Amino acid sequence: MDEASLGTEKRQAPRVKTSIPVRYREIDGADGTSVGTLTADMSTGGLRLGTNKFLSVASRLLLHLDIPTLAKPIEAVSQVAWVQKANEGEGFSYHVGNQFMEITGRDQELIMTYLKSC
């Protein structure tokens, strides 16, 4: 994906390419279904994931990140910052950029430690 197409860079922390299992559900949506997918990249401030479900900008998601080096998933609340149509053959329909809105400092430290090892 061409980062220039995402508009002005607003990230506080650089993203690292990842492929971490993540489950999410829309907090404000009527459908409480949890969806499983993989991250494409991540930082201590947010992540990008691929999904077949359209998520509107500003949607709030409850995330469960299954970082391989940790015994239990990290839980965070994120806000969808942008949505972009995926290219054919990528295995999903949309790229979705998320900013962490509610995450403990300890969990951010665990993410930072993991990303440094990547």
C-alpha cells in the first residue's frame, strides 16, 4: 500500500509490519459478533488490520491482540481512523487503520517490547 495515499501522516510512533491474530467487535454496533483477522502493521499507538467487513470511520472497536510471546491477549479500545479498499487477491476487502483510545500503559510497554523483537 502506498503510504502517501493515506494523507498527512499523524502517527506518533512508527508502525512495524506484523501478522498477529486479533479479534474485534464494534462497541457501538447492534451486531455484537466478534471477527477474527490479522494485523498488517502495528505500533504502540495503533494498528492496521485487514477485514471483509466494512467499518465506518470513527467506529469504536474492542480489540483482543494475541501477541505470540504473551500468555494472555492484550485488550484495547480503538477508533477507526481510516478505511481503504484492498487490492484484489489480498484475501480481504478492506484495510482498516485504528488508533488505540483505551489501553493500559503496561500493555503499551508489552507491545513495544514485542515490536522491538520483530
